[in-house]
Amino acid sequence: MRTAVVSALALGVCVAAGLAQDDAPAPAFVNISDSVLPADATGARVYLHDLDGDGYPDLILQQNDATGPGNNGGLAVVMFNRAAEGGRKFVAEPGLVPEFNAGEFAKDARHTAVFTVVGDFNNDGVADLFRPCYQESAEHEKFPDTGERHGVWLGKKSGGKLKYTLGDAFAKTGRETTCAAALLDYDRDGNLDIFLGNWYAAYGKLMDAQVNRLYRGDGKGGFTDVTEQAGLMTRAEPAQADSSRPTYGVAACDFNNDGWPDLAVANYGRQWNRLWKNNGDGTFSDVAPELGVDGDEIRHGKYPSWANREDEDPWRANGNTFSLAPADFDNDGDIDLFDVNITHGWAGESSDLTGLLVNGGKDKGFKFTRLTQPFVRKRADPDNWNQGDLMALWGDFDHDGLQDLLLASAAYPDNQRLRLYRQTPEHSFEDVTETVKLDTLECGHVAIGDIDLDGDLDIVGIGSKSRFNKREKHEIHVWRNDAASGNWLQLTLEGGKACNRFAYGAKVWVTAGETTMLREVSASAGHQGVAPPRTLHFGLGDATKVSIKVEWPDKKLSIQEFKDVAVNRHLSLKQGGKPK
């Protein structure tokens, strides 16, 4: 029997039922790591992106060559998704991307990056890479200036082969402790921009955070810092509404449906989160406090008596937030957020819990309502417990028209692992992790995508090495989705001359029967570059025909609509053309 613990009806939210019955089987996953990965494959972070344009998502592995607290940068390995006997395999092809060889990285400290995000910064249709570096502020001498700076790697195809060249766009920027990045076209000029989430100026300096920065793209691979003119400049003094705060995750989404991409900013140190509303004139305003995104309502800052700690002020009585993952989970036409936090029993009830922020929509002024069940897990010790949630991704893993939630947790005891929460037609959630056979303790990073192009979403996750387990290295797990029932549709967008080529920020509505599903093309979902697939995936239940509406993120917000589209297909759509 299912337990409906998150009820959209109780909140007065518009309910759009799923396309399959509630007794549909949950998807089962098969661990195929040994058959698709080299035996020595390892990495601290994973990303799935189709880099070479063959339709199959390739694998980027971020290594971990930590040199100190917070500075866990390292090399990256690209593994292309190739046909092999019995299926697919991820194969490292250093000849195609020579700069990713360890020997090449060793020649230039700028290449020691902490994570990777993928976009098309020069609008040539080839995937480029942005790899930011972690480098503490100059006034803090714990780590010397190694010359590390962010890097934009521009991709180019020649003779059918792919190669990357490191550009100089960020060579002269200051030292930043970057922990997250969002790609967006904030002014809808057709060029991708980059918003960087930076954390503490130095590890352990809990009141000293760096400014988050917005870099405006020129469409040629160059960038200009526009933080101040965009109204995003914050100040060093803590505890104020305009203070800099240590940021661990960022995501771009249009939460108020005005066509302008906004920024959801997840902040650490129990400081307030931000929701930067895009004003449409090149500036942003923080609306998190008025819309219920900055933190929950418990702000007394009191610790349990046994913790022997002094009470915190309200500005330090919120969440250790790592990610704010956007999605229209309830199919009501507006973007909700999943608030991912690390929480400890000793921190008391003021420390925010992981939970779902449900968007009330236009009628309620886009104010969010916070729900924490069933995401708060059973505690073996009611006082001394840990919940180490890091990041979340949304996806319809069982093809019932409702997005499920994949939650990665690590870094602490108390059964931290990768978990899958299945959404029911009542918009409640149930933990089906054991049922679907996702079994990895301490999952420090995760990616999803259709790695075999069979129409359903597969999972790649990291089994992290830590002091709480006996792993000798970070383990990579690849889970193939074998039990998704129902029909599906996948759609990859390509922007035209007035739109960024990868169409980040585009909205797609797919209507099947009485249900309309909204997806946004996005490059970020929170912490350390975690990202949804660029190819949009829709579960359709029993529907055999659908209609599609696309809103392109250009100046005019151009609209295209298509009727009676057949399902169970991978479609590509170039702006102005037809799906094929």
C-alpha cells in the first residue's frame, strides 16, 4: 500500500494525473558497469553529454587530485559512447581530445579544474566545455596562487574528428572559489552567458564568502564580467540582505513564466538561499525572502541542550544547501524547486531539511510552499543523526508522465546513498530504491541519460571513497533501466541565428490526452556541475500521439507548435524547421 505523504491537493495545487495506473511496476535497474567501462575507470564526478553529435551521450569523468580542503580539482577523462559487441561501451579516445591527456594537463596549472559544464559558446553547433578552477582569494595564503583560472574549451570537428582548444576568455580573471555554474542567455541576445557560484574566500573562513559572478558571452567564446551592472554585486560584510554567501549550487530556470531565465542559488553555512528574478532589463532582484525560497520558517537558531553551542542569529539558522533542482514535477505549468541540504541532529530544528518547494503559480504570486516528507529519512538515533544530501535530478524513469526524483547523498554515516523516489498520480513520493535495485553507499555525484537509446533514462553514479566506507577509490556505477513501461518521446533542440545554439532556456510542452508536461532545456541543477540531459525526455504512458509546443529563448520568444506527433521516437528540431 502506498503512503501519500506529499499531497498537491492539500495545497490547492492544480493536479494533472499521470498517464499510467498507480499499480504500474517501478523501473528496475541492472548494474552494467563491468561491461561498459574499463576496469580502471574512476572519477569523483560524472557527466553525460553527446559531445560528438552522434545522438549517444558520452561520459566525462572528473578525477580528484585534491591538494587541500575545498580544492579538489583534477584531470578530466572523456569516454565516448561507442558500439561494441553485445551493446555499447564507454571508450577513452585521447587522440580525439589530446588536451585531456594527463601529460598535457601537467604543463599548465589552468587545466586543474573542479568540474565540467557543456554548452555551445561560439554557436557553431559543436559542444564546448567550461571547466572552472577553485583558487582561494589572494588575501588568504593557505594556498599560493598557482595561476589556475577558469577555462573555456572550444570544440571543433575536422575530418569527422573532435578536438578541443583552450581559449583565453578567463585567463586574466581573479581567483575564485567556484563550486557551481549555470549556463543561460540572461538577455536573450542569442549567446550563452555563465553564472558562477563561489563559496568561502578560504576554507574554514565561515563568515567570508566570495561574490557570485555573471559573465556575458559574446557568441565567439569570449566573456565580460557584468556582475555589477546586472545588480548581482554583493558585499563582504555578513548577515545583511546584500551580503555575499558561500554558494554550493546554482541553476537557471524561469520560475514565473515571464520568458526571462532566473537564477536559483543554493547557499551553505546555514545562510539564506537566493532566487534572483530576471527583471528583463539586464538586472536581477533577489525575491527569495518574499517567495519562501531563502529558508524554512524556523529561525530561532537554538541548538539542542546536549550540543553545548550558543544559539545562532536568524541569518545563520537556515540550510547547508547544496542544490536547488528545478522542474515542473506536478505538471501544473510552473517550475518547482527541490531543496537539497546536509543536516545534522546536533544542529537542531532550525537547520533546514531537504524538501520540495512547490510553486503556487501566478494566482499565489509564485510563492513556494515547503514540504519535507518523505525525504526526511528514518533515524536510528533520534538525536545524533546525519543526512548528507548533495544533489537531485528529476526524470520520468517509469514513463507514467510524472517525474520521479533521484537523490544523491554522501560524506556521512547513517546510510547515505543514491535513492530513487517514485512519484504517484497523487503527487506523493515513495522511496523505491531497494525495489529498483539501486545499491550504492555514499553517492557523491550522479548523471542521467539514455545511454543505449532505447527510450528510457539510465543512471551513472559515483560510489564515493570516504572515511565512512572501505572503498580504495571512487567507483563508477552504470545502471541500465530495464523495466520502464509505457510510451515515450525524446527531443533535442537546436536554436537558430537569434537563439543560443543549444537552446538553453527553451521551454517545451508535450500534451498527451489530458496531461500537459513542461520541460526546460537546462545546463545545471545545482552542485558541482550536476545537470539534466540536454535531450528532453517525456514518459507518455499509453498515449500514441502527442502535440508539441516550443518556446525558443530568443528576443521574440518565438513559438512553434506541432500536432499528432507519433511517439517512441528520438526527434531533433532545428528552430524554424520540423521535428525529424
